[in-house]
Amino acid sequence: MTTSKIDIIIADDHQMVIDGLRSLLAHNEQYQIIAEANNGQAAYELIAAEPQKFQFLLTDISMPLLTGTQLCRMVKSEFPHIQVLILSMYNNAPAVKEAIMAEADGYILKNAGRTELLQAMHRITCGGTYFSQDIVPIIYNQYHKQKVQDEQLNQLSIREKEILSLIVKEFTSEEIAEKLFISKKTVDNHRQHLLEKTHNKSTVGLVKFAIKSGLE
């Protein structure tokens, strides 16, 4: 009994990396690389031309024309049957968060060996996700920060959220008081409570908090 292989496209702007991946997956019974591209745009065009040909995308995160996360987001939106594993040299929070927001199925570092690569691909093709052990603490810290921020936002009263929204829109205390038909002193009291509840020291901190919380 023969099992059809999973057809892969690789996107990376370093040919040496592509050649290395080809070598790692050579003679593998489960996977075969059928296309490659040296930038995100070229990869997208290959996929868009014949999306049914591909089941798996291995992509670098940093590429010209389209980044790996931009490519991932487009592929996941238009061709959701294609699973995406991002290979990156970056193990920082912004890169990982961006990959997760792009709905990548997995994220491993480029210094991973053949064993971890195959483990990640197996986990993903079986319907799961895979994130390198070096990445897991970053994901946890991001989750913890978001949880703390959500808890802080939930502590705010409806009036405090209303005032915070106006602060973000650059209303002065006098303008907020006039708009809400309250005194400037009341606005200043609310502003002080906002600083205390969100653990910020300035209006700039409040604005950043509001933006991160999605408050408008």
C-alpha cells in the first residue's frame, strides 16, 4: 500500500537554506518539496496559480516583497487547506506574536535540527500546532501580559473607559468635562484613578494601554 506524499513549497531568500531543507527532507517517505521561491511575493504567486498542488508551506519570516507572516496571513485567508510552518532566526516576542496573529500552524528556529523539523511537520500535518521550546516561554509571557491587561481593563468603570477613550482622542480635561457635563475636578479624579488602576505614570502610558487593549 502506497501513501501519497505531502507536497511542500519553500519560501526563503537564502538559497543555501532552501538547499539545506531539500537535503534534510531528501528521500523522506512522507514529504516532498515540489516548488521553491526566493521571496514572499513569488511564493504567493506560485501558490495562487495552482493552490491545489500544495499542502504545506515552509517559509522564512524575513523576506523581500512579502514577509513570511504577510505570506502566511494571505495563504491562510485564501487557501486554508495549506498548513504553514515558519522558520526563523528570531526568538523575540514581536516576531512570535506576529506569526501567531497570522495564524501560522507552527514556528521553529533555524538552528533546529532535522529531528525537530520533522517533529514539527508531523505534529502540524496531524492537525496540531508546533512551537519550538525556545518559543514557548515567549508565548506564555505574552499570554500573561494580555491576561493582566484584560484584568486591568475589566476593573475600569464605564465612565472611566469613556474618559480614557476621550484621552486617547486627545481631548483635554476641560473638553472632557464639557462633553460629559461633569466638572474638571471630576475628570482629574477619574484620570488619577485610571493611572492607578492601569499602573501607569503618565497620559502617554494611558494612551498606550488603551491602544493595546483595543479601546477606542
